[in-house]
Amino acid sequence: MQVRPARPTDLPAIAAIEVRSFPDPWPEALLAGYFDDRQALILLAEEEEPLGFLIARVESPPRGGRTLHIHDLAVDPPHRRRGVGSALLAALTQAALREHISRLQLEVRVGNEAGLRFYERHGFRVTRRLAHYYEDRGAALRMERLLTPPASPSS
Ligand SMILES: CC(C)(COP(=O)(O)OP(=O)(O)OC[C@H]1O[C@@H](n2cnc3c(N)ncnc32)[C@H](O)[C@@H]1OP(=O)(O)O)[C@@H](O)C(=O)NCCC(=O)NCCS
């Protein structure tokens, strides 16, 4: 499996995985907008075919400290529990460290146990509950993970 930056030609595959992954999938036009967003990072995991994707965006909250905010992450159902999501998250973490970004953040829908367990497994902690977060007024949990840059070799 390899993880690489996605290209606009990957959009139909990304949109298809989105549809198979969420009861309220984002439309392809919304996903397409991320390809025009200079602050967005779109990663694709693939073997012979696309397996999953992750969309994140660099954000600068008023309290300071740049954050990589995960907007979307999905692995095609037949390929779950094989480490694809973990590989996408590892690639995002590397990108964050390269850019000296020390915080990863996301929202996960209350009741999405797979999502919650996945992020907990990767060191994310719930920081807030957001009522009426989604269009259908469903609640979300905000989760965060602080990254520690690898220690530089001592001289
Ligand atoms: C959440 C999701 C991205 C995980 O992707 P994945 O490729 O299956 O994850 P991995 O194989 O890397 O799993 C790593 C660990 O996460 C946890 N995990 C993943 N899926 C889980 C599930 N369904 N139930 C419980 N724990 C789970 C486990 O600890 C797992 O390790 P294990 O398989 O050794 O037990 C995938 O289930 C998915 O696409 N879900 C639908 C979309 C979604 O909810 N996205 C997240 C919110 S934006």
C-alpha cells in the first residue's frame, strides 16, 4: 500500500468511497473544492485501486498555534481493519511535523464508535462535545492530539 497526495483525477474514486462510508456523504462538488484550497492536504491510500482518503486543512485558531484539522477520513468498507486508516493518519502526522504543526484536530459524530475507537487508538482525546454540529442537528465530539517533534540527536 502506498499513500500519496491525491490528484483531481482521483475525485470520482474519493467521492465513491465517501458515498460507501457515510449515511450523509458530502457531494462530489464539495469534495472538489478542497483541490482549489491551498491550505488543504488530500491524501490517497492505494494498492492497485484506491483504498481510502483523508482530507485535512491547516487552520490558525485565534488563540494561536497552527492546527491540522481533519475534515474527512474514510476507508472503503472491504478494506477496513487492515491498517489503511492508520497509514493515512501516519502520513498526515509526518506532514504536520514537517510543517512544524503540533496539533491535530477533528470532529466525530456521537455514535460513530468505529471512528471514536480509531482516533482513541491513535492518541486523540475528546476535548468538547458540540451539540447540533451536523446539518441534521446530530452532536459531535471534538478530538485533539498534540504532536511532539522527534528529539534531535544529542551532541
Ligand atoms: C474509522 C476508519 C477510517 C478506520 O479505518 P481502518 O482502515 O479500518 O482503520 P485501521 O485498520 O487502521 O484501524 C486501526 C485501529 O483502529 C481501531 N478501529 C478501527 N475500526 C474499528 C471498529 N470498527 N471498531 C473498533 N475499533 C476500530 C482498532 O483499534 C484498530 O486496530 P485493530 O484492527 O488492530 O483492532 C473506517 O472505519 C471508516 O472509514 N469509517 C467510516 C468513515 C468514518 O467514520 N470516518 C471517521 C470519521 S471522519
